[in-house]
Amino acid sequence: MTTPRRIPWPETWRCALKRAVKFLLPHGLVLLRQKLKRKPVTAIYGSGELDFSSLPRCLLLAPHPDDDLIGAGGTLIQHAELFDVLCLSSSGGARCGMTPEENAQVRADDFTRIMTELGVRRHRVFVYGNDQNGRSLDFYPGHIDDYSAWMNLDDYGYIFLPHPLDNHPDHRYISVLLRNIAEKQQSKRNFRLAFYEVWSPLPDANVFAAIDAVVELKFRRLSQYRTVGGGYVTPIRGLNSYRALQGSIFQCAYAEAFTIAPAETLWRIPEQTPT
């Protein structure tokens, strides 16, 4: 008869500890995530300065409807009372069985409804750029007077806009457009720029704003852009999740990234010619 081998106590203890860790660690992570959901983080992290404590007026420039929510929707929702939002072009290419003009009007209507429901008191969308390809870039320079009449840049502490290295030519041109408007208005240039990301990730983000408290509302509203918005929900959710990890590990689950820069940055951006 074979005598059972006795396992030394230290070895038994180590096996039990490994089993406990293997069992408890996933559950601990689940509990941590639930805690974050119960107590959403709304802090701002990073080396840049994005301070809403002094209640600064903010202007968000969106090249097209839905860019507003993709790039800065969570921040906009959390501080809607501080924001004016200007959509520069409804950009209606032929899609979803609609003519360019019909698509442009649907996008403009969606923008107006969403901004109103979010509590943005002052907003405007220009129904420009309704060619067959949905391009807007050719239309921006000819409407500087319209844009300038709607806003006074010196009224704002922060101006949010797509970053000048964005992969979309319309988005890149907004920096040049803003510079031209500032020169037209002879602005004092006291505002700060908050570049956001849409078609390309920011290469030099220096601020990460947690949006846990409003992330589901952000994506619910984004999906209400009927022609294109819903298709962006999954990829942008992934981007916001990654930015939370990059900006503040374990501090929040979702964040939006910005590059905060002085107004003078606009005059260091190369001139771009509409194509």
C-alpha cells in the first residue's frame, strides 16, 4: 500500500494564495469599475491649463454637424452653460438616398435639435457646402463675414477647434479661418486654443478631461445625428477609453484629449489653400 505524499505546508500555502489571487483579482477590478460608475470622475488632468472654475465663456467651432460631439461632446455637455457653438457648414453630400441639399438640411436640423436639448443657449449652423461630394473647404473663405458677424473672439476665454494636423482638409483649415477672423476683428488675442481630435488623434495632447458622468449621454446624442453620427459611436468610445488610460490611469474610465495653446499659435500654422 502506497503512503500518500504529504505536501509541505509552505507549498500548500502558496497554492492557496495563488488560487485566491486568481479568483479575487477579476472581481476586484469589476468592483473598482462599479465604484467609478457610481462616483463619476470629472477632473481634468495633464500639463496644460483648462480651467472652468472662473466660468469663462467658451466657443466651440465645428466644421460639420457631429464633429462637435466627437471631439468635445463630453466637455460641452458638462459645461453647456458656458459654451457658444458654431457649426461652419452642414456639408451635405448625396447619401442615404438623399440629395446633397436634403442631407445638408437633415444634418442642420439634427445639430439645432441636439444643441437645444443639451442646454447650449447660443448656437448656429450655416447650411453651406452642399455640393455632390459634400466638400465644405471651398465655401469657408467666402463666408468669413458671416462667421465674424456671429461671434466676437475677444468675448471668449477658450476656443475649441479641430487640431491643424487633422487628416480631414476641412478640419485643418479651421485654424487658418480662425486666424483670418481674428485679424479681421483686430482681436486682442487673449483667448486660449483648445484643439480637439476627430479624424486623427492629437499628437501632443496636454489635457485629459474625464467624461465618465456624461459619457452615455454623449454617445446617445451622437447617435442622433441621423446620417452619420451613429457609425462613430464605437470607435470614439474606444478613443475616449484609451485617452482615460493615457491621461490618468485608473482615475477615470473615459476622457477627452485636448491640446491647450495660446492664441499666437494660429500665426505659426502654415497657410492652406482651399482645393
